[in-house]
Amino acid sequence: MPKHFFTFVLALFSVCSFSQNSFHIKGKIIEEATKLPMESVTVYLSQAKDSTLVDYTITDKNGNFSLAVKKITQPVFLKVSMEGFEAHKQSLNELLKATDFGVITLKEQSKMLNEVVIKAEAPPIRIKKDTLEFNAASFKVRPDTNVETLLKQLPGVEIDPEGKITVNGKEVTQIMVNGKPFFDKDGKVALQNLPSDIINKIQVSDLKTKKEELSGQASSSDKATINLTIDEDKNKGLFGKFMGGYGTDDRYEASGLVNYFKDKRKISVLASSNNINSIGFSMDEIFDNMGGGRSRSMYYNDNGSFGVNGMSFGGGNGITQSDLVGINYSDELVKNFESSGNYFFSDQHTKNNSRVKQANFLPSGGIITDATSQTTSDRFGHNLNFEFEYKIDSTASLVFIPRFSKSHGKDRNNSFQFSTDEANTLLNESSSNIFNESDGNSFNNSINFNKSFKRKGRYINASFDNENNKDEILSTNISSTIYHVGIEPDDIRDQQKDNRNLRDNYNFDISYSEPVADSLSINLGLGYEWKKSSEDRKAYDFDSVSGSYSDPNAELTNFMSSFIKTARPNAGIAIGKKNFNFNLSGGTAISQFDNHSFYLGSTTDLNKKYMIPYGSMHLNYKLNKSKQIWMNYNFEYDFPTASQVLPVLDMANPLNTFFGNPDLNLNKSHRVYFNFNDYDYPSRTGYYIYAGGNFYESQIVSSTVYGQGGQRATTYANVSDTYSSWFGANWSKSIKKEAHKYRFGAGISSNLGFSKGFTDTEMYDAKALRLTPRVFFNYDYGELLTIAPSYNFTYNETNYTNYSISSTVNRIHRFNIQTTNYWPKNWVFGNDFGYTYNSNISDGFKKDFYLWNTSLSYSFYNKKFTAKVKVYDMLNQNQSAVRTISATTIRDEENTVLKRYAMFSLTYKIEKFGGKEKPSRNWNH
């Protein structure tokens, strides 16, 4: 720690030193024709000898710019760039003192030669109407880094330890490459594997639905999307990596990714295999596949999983050996017909030992349950996805997006548990041996047609979506439940259940927009939804005579189905101006809700009709180029399941039986959200705040009655006036001068909820508060050193009414520091050190632990090969002790985690573009 503290002091000292030795250049940009000031014009200095960026800034709303620089003794250019205007370029032999460049006028281009302007005078940043565009070459990174490293250099972009990306406060949920998905729209494969050197532009815009894309509507989302465009000369070539490693305790990893790009045709193949809980193809040269282990071991419900097209890797509990093969393809097969698709095969094999201690609260006391289990799981999956877009003409487009998946799984679980009351009296004990074999098939499809007309804003849009799922599960249960209190008879089982679950959803929507003024449109629409689900369970007890599961068990055999038909006529208005978008729509949903059950020879039907008003509103107001307000409101409702409303007994679990409530109402809620963000590009300082919540008119909750032996009987009821809300804020600042870069910030997120429920027929309520403040600091010294400490604190408090306890409190401290040293040349030494402390956790569960990962790599043979040694969990302290607090329980759980291992790996890289080896972007150029 003294070493890191000394480095931090040096970093602060260098900031102070720079402020003392620097001076400012300033000026004002106006439009030549109107003489009005121009906001968000890019002003930058570049070296005359090679056009390398020195520094840049953006004009404010008054057209003024100010840029802090040090003395420059070599010739430089002062450049001013704005899309649609002729660039201004001024030559300076040197820059030794503060300078006022006065008023600079920009002349509108007579002919829009955008592509020529971009190639000749590409500014580091350009702000368009609805897109923020960064020039990748203006942001220097170390040679051979990936796209994720490049994104971290961009102003306003934040990437947290779990990989969540935000741009000026907006979460990025879609990342495209040349406008197409790269394996998946979340883009994590692209971020961690595509080399930054091939990227030309990074374009950030508001996330749009397919309907909004095709119709040209303004985005109604508070999320963002990133599009990575590839350099024209890098869009033809072959590149990729192959890596293999082996370590102690028979730990291993192997992966490969090969990409072939030729204009619009892109083919990528990836494969991986490992037994270290990893997706396997994150080939970061420092911490690559070790990061997920850190997240999985902390005291909160983030398991470090990584998803691709609905498949999850690296998450869950235990230690997983996984294999993956995937292929991604995109091309323009014929003129105006673009296609993309991908296929994945995966298999995962997991082993886990679990220990749980759970306290269930009752109005007059509580029940403590201790449980242990051993689980093994084997899963296989196929996933196939396509997207086709046909541009019928300049006004009409048709998009077709089918998705297929097939899975097979085998799960084995041996468990034992016992429950006691507050006086430590044994209530019950149970042991079970369960084996499940499952098969799943699904087909999802989306068809979208859009036709625009001559009058701007007039269009018709039609869409059809379907989702068809079938899951079959064969479950064998050998269990015994012994009751030590009360008169409940013991429950001994040796049975098999054959479950067949079907879900079919179809949704059709048609809408028409008619402009009544330049910025005002009226929207009319009709939606129709058809949803059907069924659960068919057949149960058999073991017949000792035949030696098979052939004796029907009527009490556990049941058929249940639910059928919902809904028509949604709607109307609304839309206002779209340069800096203002507003949309208001609503209607009345007409629904038929039919439920059916056949149980113990009796048929039960429950049919209801509903007429439910619904509506939504969103507003997006850009106060200026850097400040933006986004607001959203929705009135939402959803139906209960068949098992929640049908008065049919479910005795599948001997310790918890269920019975539906035919008088149950719908879930009805008002959802609101607000976001304000501001990023000042001249000072590279930004902040954002957000707040939102769900407020329930009616909410479905469980109502549980406990027996003397600790067994539970659960039904369902409605409560009202409950809510869940959230609030957060973040501030960050970047300073980059010569070889030094500083990035620091602070933030807070919070949740406040009010819930109600029933235990032993008595209503309780619980108010839950969660606060998570955080601070971080990043320091980069050129390409030699990176230091990144961070601290997070989590505070949980729940206050109860009509309960045996009045409140619970939990505090979690997390400190982490990453240091990376890139000296001497071709060597990389990385350390990732974390400490976690949990204030309240049950006896027998460790409150704190350290996790230290380290790696040392060496690149050779023109950096085509990289040899690396890494050690995971250097101190051998990793653990998974998680506390979960709900309105009715406190649950402490510990699972198997990876412990210390060392591994040696070798990586080989190929990069050829246009038949030539790829040149590197030098950090210091």
C-alpha cells in the first residue's frame, strides 16, 4: 500500500505541476452568413509533421472555446471542424504563450462532400443531430489492445468492473459492427476480441426499436447503442488469435477466434474450452478469464455470468467445465438484401457443494433452516439466429428475424436439511436424491414491414411476433421428510414425474402515422395478442413388483392451462422538433382470460373478461448539445399464472404446498423514470442523475401459513399501495496532458421499496433501503503504467411492521486496485487485488476475504506470440458467502468456488489486411 500511495501522490503532484506550467488558447466560432455563434464545433491542435492530435475541445453555447496547453516548439495546426461547413486550418510555427485567436468564421459548404471532409479533416469528436461520433485514430491506445480498451479512452464513456457501459449516463445495451451484430447485439465478443486498430469511427446514438429504425421515429428509449465502423483498408483481411494454457490442479483453457472480412461479407468462427468458469474467448493480455471469479465471490447476487444470445456462461454456482463453438456471418447476398446470422453449440458440466442457513420470519417468532447439498449438472445447447432485411424500394423495407434453440440437460441433487424454532427445538428434517433430465425447444420470430410516403412523417408499420417454447422434464425423486412436532405424518417418496410445459405467444401490431403539422403527428394503431400456456404433469410411484415407476400417483398428476386473448386499440400524438421529442399514447385493452385444470378426476374452469385502460408517455428534451432530459411514464398490467388463480392443490413439495385463489386480481402498476445527463466536452467533466419507480395499484403476493412441524401452505392474495423505487447519480472527470491521464469520479445508487405480505394470515409490511456509494480513480502514465483503485460501500436496511423483529441491517465494503506495468518493452505485469467485508453474516460463514490475481506476459517474434504465467487467488482465500435479505427471510449461502491455481499459456496472433501485415498505431505518434 505505501507504494501505491506514493504513486497516487506523484499523480496529484503532476496535475498541480501541469496547472502551473500550462496556459490557455481561446477564441470564438461564428457562422459567416448569419454571424451567430456556433455550439459544439470541434477545435483541435495537431502536429504539422504527421497530423497527430495534440489536444482538442468543443465550443460552448456562445461559440467560445478555451484549451489548456503547454509550450509547443514545433509547428502545429489549429483546426476547426463542423459537419456541413468548410474546415478552418491555421498554421502555427510554435505556441509559447496564451493566445486569443479572436473570432473565426465558418462558411457553409456549397456541396455536401461529407466523405471527403471526413477523410481529410477528421476531428476527434463530432456531434450530429442524434449521433455522437468519435474518430478512433484521435484516441491513442497501446498497440494490440482490444476495442474495450479504446472505449475507455473516450470522454463520457464509463465501463464498470462488471462490464456495464454508459455514455453520458445512458446505459449501452446494443453494440454493432458496421451496423450488424457481431455474434450478439450486446457486443461483448466484439469489445473483447476485435483489435482497436481496425476501428475507424465509434458512433453513439439512442437505442431504437426496429419499428423506430425503419420509420425514422425518434427513440423512445433511455438506453444507447454503439456502432463500430471499420477502416476501409482494414475491411479486407484475415485476423484472429489462438490461445492454449495448462496449470496446476489440472486447470486448463483453450480458445480461438478467426475473422475474415471482405467489404460487407464478414465471417467469424470462435471456439473455447476451459474448466475455470469462463466464457473462454476474452483474450485480454492481462486479466483475461480471471475477472469473473472476482465478481462471483463477492457478497452480493452478481455471479459474473456472461451471456450470448440467451446462453449463459461463467455464472451460476460451483466449478464449470465448458465448451463452445460459434460462427457469425453477415453479407449483402443480392442488392438491397442484407443478411446476418450466427450459430452456437455449447456444453457445460458443473459441480457444486452448497451450504445454506435461512431464517424465516413469523409474526410470533421464526424458523431457522440449515441445508447442505451436492449438485452436478450437464447441459448441451444449440442456438441459431438470423436477421434478413430487404429494402423493397427507397420507401419500404421488410425485416425478418427468426431464432431457434434446442437444449438438453441432466441435473443431480443430493440434499439434507433440518428446521428448528427460536428455542432450538427440532421441527423437521428432510433428505432427498433428485435427478432431472430435460429437453427444451424454442422458436422465436419477428417480422416487421414499414412503408413511408412522400409526405415526411407519414408511414404505415406492421409487425408480427411469435414465441413457441416446449420443455419436457423427467424428474426422479427419492426423499424422506420426518416431522418431530405436530401430528403431520412423515412423508416418504420414491416417485417419478413427467412434466410437459408448452408456451405459445403470438402478437400482431399495425400502426399508422399522419403528420398534421411540421412537427406534430397523430398515431393510430391496433394490437392483438394471443397467449397460451399449459403444464401437464404425470406422476408415478415406484412399483417394487415390476421394479419400475408404473404406479400412478393421482395426487401429483395434474393438467393446467391458461389462455389469454387481448385486443389493444390505441391512439396518440407525437411532437418532434430539433431538440424536443414528445410522445403520448393510450387506449383500452380488451382481454379474455381463460384457465382450465383437470385434477383428481375433476375439471375446474375459471373464465374472466377485462377492459383495462393503458397508456404511456415519453419526453426527450436536449437543453443544449451536452445537457439532456429524458422522462417516461407507463401504466402496466399483467395476468397471474394459472396455478395462482385455480383452486387446485399442488403437493409436489412435501414442505410447501400451494393452492390458487380464484378471486385474485391483476398486477397493475404505474412506472415512471427520469434521467438528466450533462457532459461538458471542453472540460471533460460529466455527471448524470436518474430516478424511477414502480407504484402498484394492485400486486400479487404470497400468503403462507406455517404448521407446527414447520411445513408451509401457500396461497396468493392482492395488496395495494406498494412500491419499488430507485435513484442514482454519478460524476466523473478526465484530465489528459502529454503522457499523463487522470480519470476520477464518484457515484451513488439507491433502492427504496415498500412491500406487503401475509404470514400465518396476518399482514406485515417491510420498508427496504439500499445505498451503494462508490469512488474510483484511474491513472495512466503513457504506455508504461496504469493504476486503478476503487471503493464501493453497500448499506442494506429493512424495517418491519407486525413482525417478530423490527429491523435488519447489513453493510458490505469492497476495495479493489488494479495495477498494470508495461515496462520493460514486450513485458506486461498485472495485479488485481480486492478486499471484501460483510458486517452481518451467520456464524460459520467467513465475514471477509482477500482475492489477489496476478499475471506476467512476454510478447515475442514481432508480437505474434505471447507467453503468459498467471496466478488466480494468490492468497488462496476465495470464497462465496452471499447474504440475501427479502421481506420474509435472511438467507446466507456458501457455494464451491475456484481456489488458487497457476497457469502457463501461449497465444498466437494473425493479422493480415489486404494481403499485408497490419501496421500498428503507435501510442506516441
